[in-house]
Amino acid sequence: FSSQVATVTEYGAFIKIPGCRKQGLVHKTHMSACRVDKPSEIVDVGDKVWVKLIGKEMKDDKLKLSLSMKVVNQGTGKDLDPNNVSLDQDERKKRMFRDYTSQKITLEAVLNTVCKKCGCKGHFAKECFVQPGGTKYSLIPEEEEEEVAAAGRERDKKTSLADESSKKRKK
């Protein structure tokens, strides 16, 4: 409907509703499809504008009306959003986005386990996909682990050689 601007504030404009004493608010986000920082740059008191009723709310026994200018052609008064599609999209954009970046992600890896089914390290029997007679897979040890394992094997060789020489002496 065609109406007249009653007052302009920093957050929008109050519009006189024709045929009644009520006023409705056109929030600055509903004044134009473009971003509006100062509503006074768009409308002045006494300007004739076309508006559409987009919401009503009862608060403290007072009826508050929400109006929109951006869904109405300001030249002809034609409704540009008859099915309220753009209003629904605007509501979806306003929904809060939860920021999960502060929460740590923990991977519950089971590296120090041995499967009872296939005998490989790194998983449990219930997670094992080995089929009877199939190929067995295990985790590849990292370089440090290989060095430690190699050092352990050398130590075992030295102790086994020492054991063999002590056995020869005892004979």
C-alpha cells in the first residue's frame, strides 16, 4: 500500500498506515536491496513510499508492524515478492552460525593394538576386513621406529652371540 514516512531514525523509518492511526517500522535492512547505513539518505519525513506488511507481533499488549520497501516496486507499487521467497531467504541468512573452530578434534586411533583375527597392528578384530587366505595389511612403521627396531635387533644379536660364546665355554 501507498503510505507516508512519519519519522526517520538511525535504524529505520516509521510509516503511517493509511486508514488507521497505527505506524509500522521499515527497518533499514528492508529499505533497499543494497546495504543502507543511514535511512535518512533513502527517505525523508513526508515522502510517499510503497510498502508491504511482512510481519506483526504482539509485545506488551501493543501491536508492532513490520514493513518492507525492498519487495515493492517504488514506482508502480507492484509486489515484487508475492510468495515471500526473498523474505524467507533473508530469515535463513540471519540464523546463527556456530563456530566450532575452538573445539579440538581428536582422532581415537588404536596404534598400539594387535588384531586377534589377523595378527596385524593398528586395529581390532571387529574392524578387521581380512578374509581367510586373503592379504594381510599392517601399519608401516615410521623411520624412528625402524631405527629403534634395528637397534633392538643389533642388541639382540650381540646378546645371542654372547650367550653362544658362554655356552661354548661351559661345554
